[in-house]
Amino acid sequence: MKITRNTIAKTEIRNLINSSKVALSHAEIQQALNNICDRVTIYRVLDRLVEEGLVHKIVNVDGVIKYAECHECAGEHHHHNHIHFSCQKCKSVTCLEDVEPFFNLPKQYKVMEMNFTLSGLCPQCS
Amino acid sequence: MKITRNTIAKTEIRNLINSSKVALSHAEIQQALNNICDRVTIYRVLDRLVEEGLVHKIVNVDGVIKYAECHECAGEHHHHNHIHFSCQKCKSVTCLEDVEPFFNLPKQYKVMEMNFTLSGLCPQCS
DNA sequence: TTTTAAAATGCAACACTATTGCGTTAATTT
DNA sequence: AAATTAACGCAATAGTGTTGCATTTTAAAA
């Protein structure tokens, strides 16, 4: 893998994601960063963080990608089989790391990634 | 609910979706329709079909929305709790209507919709 | 410390998906 | 056939994400 460097933008973005309870979109990150860097840089930093396995992507129900910290997914078997919850009212997307779905897939399918999202009302909004 | 009309565009789009084995995106539908109507009309017809419960949306892993026929989901409990498979090679998105995941969600959450997508290699591509 | 290679950035432009407003057309109802 | 209004076409716009390229900055080597 390519050598990556620690830059201000990367540090700030990582801190932001790690300190957030909910997954963040590019737009939300950009707003929080207060113009410390260009919007393209944010996209590139996010790509890097995903590649390094520090952050994972979630495709929200509206098609917008959100980013959240990786917790117990370091190391070899880097998988994200937990469910995400997208609140229709407060628009928050939360990782439910303890909730892992079971299912029986025909074995001809080779699964590389999973994206499970439920939408509705979160505890705060219902 | 508002009264809806059957138009050429709607009929064609519905036929297209119903005869397709895989879920279709707006772009794919537009290409197949060969300019029988404006692209905005396609968006509006799709919205109507979803509202009428004839078609359901799937958010693909790249954020693009795909549309597929509703089969056993007519009537009151219109739910789509089956898994979708998105092939990284041939880019097809397939409804696996028989594959329904199980999970234990904390009961404070109120679920309205589900979006489960696996990505990897489909039987044809693996 | 200075030099150096290339990783990272900023800026501008672009691609793609999706939505909105508005005047016009066409599908149903009467 | 006339009236109502759903549906349409067209143009413009918004939002998300990507690419190319010249410049800056990081971190390692000299």
C-alpha cells in the first residue's frame, strides 16, 4: 500500500468522525471544518481513511454516503455486517454495532461488502 | 390518494421494469425507452409507480437508485425486507426475494423501511 | 540542516443524478 | 363535446462526487 501522511486536514476529519455519535456526510464534515481546506480535499481524505480501514462508508437511503469510525473491524477480517439506522425525522445515521443480521444466501454468490440500513424513527424522535 | 392516469410513458416504463430480471436505474430506463419521453417524465413516472406500490426503490452501493417490480408486497403490509445483490463486475442489481434477514433491533426504534444490499460477485460473474 | 521524492492540496472544470417551475398537452369525467 | 386537472416537455437549477494540473507540504534521505 502507498505511504500515507498525516496532515492537518486528515487529523481534523478523523477527530471529527471519531468524536461523532452518528455517521457524517461530506457536506456535514465540510460545514464542521469551517473552511480549513477545500471540499475536494475532504473527499480525498475520506477515501484515504476508508482505504486505511479507519473509517467505513454507509450509503444512506437517499443515496448520500456517510462515514463512521471503524471500531471492532481492524485487522484481517475487516467486515461491516452491522445494521445502520437512518432517522427520517432528525436525519441522523447511527451504527448499531451490536445488531448483526442473519440470512441464508445461495452459495453461488460471493459477498464482498454489505450495506444494511433501516429507516424510520430513532429513539429520540419516536 | 390522488387519481392517476395511464399514459404511454407509464405503461412502457412499467412493462420494462416488470419484464426485467434485474433492478433498473433511471439511466438504464431512459436508454431502453429510446426517447419516447423526456427524462423528467421518467423520474415522475417512477415516483408515481413507487407511490402506487407497483415498484420499489433500491439504493445501490454507489448511491444510484434502482427500481424493481413489487411481487408479494401488495396490500396492507407493504414491506420490502428481502436482500438485494449488487454485482461489482456486471453491475446488475437483483432482488433476492426469498432471502429475508433476521435481526434483533432495540425496540425503541420504529422501522418504516429497509434497505439491505450485498455487493460482490453474482453467480454469472464468479 | 539541506535536499529531494512524491504525497497532499487548491482551484477550476466537469460529469452525473435528481428536482423545480411553468406553460402546454392530453387523459378522464360529466 | 366540454371541462377538469393529471401528466408532459423544456429549461434551469441544485447537489454529490470526480478529474486534471500546477503548487505546496510532508517526511525521509543525503
